[in-house]
Amino acid sequence: MKIIVVGCGRIGVELAYNLYNRRHEVSVIDSVPAALNNLPGDFNGRTQEGDALNQDVLERSGIKTCDALAAVTNSDALNVAVSHVAKVFYHVPNVIARNYDPHIRALFEAFNIQDVS
């Protein structure tokens, strides 16, 4: 599978690396260049520095042909927005988002986005 992971913090690194080790094609996006250094040295997936809502960043990461996207930043607004764009505009078949603050879970439900808290 071709998978995009948005966010390269603790959860994003673990997710991306585990998927890569399972032989998936993984792209990781983060707006903080230093965050991409959190990936292990033997990670050979794609990395993309930039705003995950930027069309060029998404397309360089392979969103037009990806099978799944996981938005796992610590920003619920960004996770919802990226997930919505992936589902509605790029028709990514499998989209999941991290719900950082459970008090605003209704936001994820309003956009019909599968979430993990």
C-alpha cells in the first residue's frame, strides 16, 4: 500500500516506521524540518517538509495515487482539514485522523472522519 503519514512526532514516527518495516510505501509530511530527523536512519520512505494543506506538498507526497492517509499531528484542526481534503478532493479510500483533544470529537464526526483518540 501507498500511505501518507502527516505529522512526524512520536506517533507519526512510530506509525511511519512500522508501516515501512511491513513493506508499505510510506511518505511522511511535517512542517518542521527537524521533526523529520526523528525517523530512524534506516527509514527509506519519502519525506516532505511543508504545510500538509499545500496542494504541491500533498501531490509531491503522492496523494493522487495513495491508498491511505493518517493525519497524526497534535492539531485537531489540521488533522480534520487534511483528512477532509484527502477524502473529498483526492478520493483517498482509507483516511484516519488523530483526535488530540477528546472534547472536540464532534468536529471529526461532523466531517465523518474516522478518528483515534
